[in-house]
Amino acid sequence: MKIMRTPRSLDLEITSRCNLRCQYCSHFTSEGDVEDDLPLAEWLAFFEELKRCAVIDVCLQGGEPFFREDFKELLQGVVRNRMRFSILTNGTLITDEMASFLASTGRCNAVQVSIDGSVPFTHDAFRGEGNFRRALNGLRCLLRHGLSATVRVTIHRKNVLDLEAVAKFLLEEVGLPSFSTNAASHFGLCRKNSEQVQLTVEERSLAMETLLKLSRKYPCRIEAQAGPLAEATGWIEMEQARCQDKDQLPNRGYLTACGGVMSKMAIRADGIMIPCAQLPHMELGRINRDDLGEVWRKNSEFNRLRDRVKIPLTAFDYCRTCDYANYCTGNCPALAHTMSHDAWCPSPEGCLKRFLEAGGWLPRSNMSSNK
Amino acid sequence: MADKTKPIANAELILREEFDDWAVLFDPDSGNGFGLSPTSVFVWKLLDGRHTEEDIVEELRRNFDDVPEDAEGHIREFVQDLVSRGFAGYEIKAL
């Protein structure tokens, strides 16, 4: 397998701290929830290594990136070392002055703000009172300064009936070109609060139907790489392949779900190198001690993760008799790990067979035929 | 005054060598990336203000087989394209 000499991008958890405690936060209580943040000097030294490695961009995340008091100095280090950046944030700490600073760098790819509702009730239900208004203020500051501001809507039990209003609010009232969706998943705090937060099978089916309808109403303006919309699209394709008796879909039938490990990796807030922010237990090395390029190319665990794509789904008992095995990717390795403590197996959460067995249904208007 | 015989690569750009000597030339200010073939990468690395276009062709012939007769024209065109995009320039000597 060919591997690039160095990663193209990195996800940097620049802090483990946050001003909020959202009930489905993937960070808190995970192995990435570390005691101490790296000091500025360590990050700045690491950015010089990223420049030598010709890394193109970094995604600053946390915790809450804007919670760092030295955020501007840190960002200046990114820019000085010829990189571009994006930021994942809850939006509540963004001021007009900070947005102006971000715009002045000329290197901002995007700032993604989490907004989960069209009204305070649905957003604040799991994020805390007053945070809808604060996040929206932050988003509007970004837009005022001409930054590429995006919104991620995390779908959960309290906003699943609000999705049409969310789309109208974000696309028509706020005027965003698009937004993306996912769902509260079995990471971090969500594991503890799963019953209150995570969609039931019925709610998941309903969310898929609603999101597909909204995608037709707002073409190319609602995106998803995970959650009900992504599942609906992927599962409908699988069901159609099954109905047409196709042998296999391209690049399916093996654990091919995530290509992230081929172009990027992540750094925990304590400087530990990990393959992905959602696989924080998998420690590969430490910044400013281990050579990034060596770890990237030679770490055996990292390469074993890349080799997941060689594992056929038929190697697993549950998949062997599944009608969808040749159309399936096995889904997110991080979800596989968090649910079954093994990243080298399919994720139960993204399994169509399990979903249907539990009483879930695919949006019928999108199916060309049933068999 | 600019010495227009020895081009220099713009140091603000990133040359990302990825697979099999192919590379991406990335401009962090615009966010644009351009694919470079192994030959272009070789030429890019010689844009150091010390090599003329003739020197570069000579180096190419020393390091690659089957370099075409009209290579110098291609190199000149490539360098001029880089200069017009702001990816390369010439040293300006103090008067």
C-alpha cells in the first residue's frame, strides 16, 4: 500500500477544556479528555515541523478552541508556518473582534459552528440555556467578516422533529449556502446519556425521511458524512444493489469505510499523536519527541489500521450471511471501537441489517423497487 | 534591476511531494494547489537563483533519459508560466 511521505492535514485538539458540557459531547470522558493542555511553545515548535513536512492545513478543535487564552498566538504560528486552517467550535466565544482577527489572517478555510435547532429550546436542550443565542451571535460575527462559516447540526431526540424548521432557519433566514448534519453517536458523554440523546430506530427512520425530503427541497445544500442523511443515501444504494442482484458495489465488501488515515492524522491536547480524534486511545507517538513523518509512515498500529481495507466482511460471523455484505463498508472504525472495543471489525451502529431487524425502515419514496 | 536569467521559486509556496516523485505545489494564501510531474518537481528544485534555464536543461539531461531536443523551449515556457502566476520570480539587484 502506498503511503504519502507525510500527512496532508492534521486535526489538532489544541485544548481539552470547554466552556460547555453538551450532553453528547464526543470529547469529554473519552481517552482524549486529558488533564493538561500543551503549552503554546510546544505547539509552536510542532508547527515548524509541520512546515518542514509540507502539511497543507490543520483543523483546530478541542474541547473548545476559543477557550485557549493564547489562541491568537497559536493561530499566528499556523500562518507563519505557511498553513491554512479550519476551526470546529460551539460558537459561543466568538466575538466581532475575534472574527475580524480570523479574517485578517487570509488563511481560514472554514469555521464550523454547532447549531442544533431553529429555536433556543431544541439547541439548548442538551447544550445549556442561552447557548443558542450565543452560538448564533458567533456565527453572525463570522458571516459579517466574510469568513466561510459552516454549521453542523447534530441530530438527537429533542430536535428530530425540528429538522424542517432548522433547514428553513439556516438556509433562508440566516442565509447560509449549506449546512451539514450528523447524529449524536456513541462517543464520550453520549455513551452515558445515550437513552435521552440518541435517536430510537423509529426516530432514525423518520429523520432519514425528513432529511431526504429537505435535500430535494434544497438541492446540494444539506450535507452529511455520518448520521441519518448519510445512512439514508448509503443504505438506499445498498438496497437497490440487492434488488438488482448486483455482485458487488465498487470498493465495498471489505472494511473500507474511512479513508482518513491515508491523508490525515490527529494530535491530542497533551501532544500524543493519534490516527483520528475519535480514536484517542490509539497512541502512536508524541509531538516534539517522535518524528512525525516516521510515525506517519512506519508506526505498525497505524499501518494495521490502514490495512483494515483488506479485511473482507465475510470474515465476521454476523456479516457472513448478510444480503448486504457485498455492498457494505463496515462503517466507521472509531464507532466499531467505541461499541465493541475493536476497530478492526464492522460498526454495529452503521449496520443496515441490524437497523432493519430492529424495526427500522428505509424511506420508501426513494426506493426504485422492492424485492 | 532584475537579473532575468536565473529564476527563483516563490518561498511562500509549499512543495508537497506525495507519491512516486509526483508533487503538489500549494499556495497557502489562495488555497490553490497544482499537480507537478516528476520532471517539473526536478525543475522546481533548481529554481534557486543560481541556475539559468540552460543550466536546468543540462541538469535534466544528466539525470533523465530521453530528454527531447526541444526541452529548452518547454523549460522556458514552464518557467514563464510560473513567473506569470507569481510562483517564481527573479532576484532584484540593488543599484
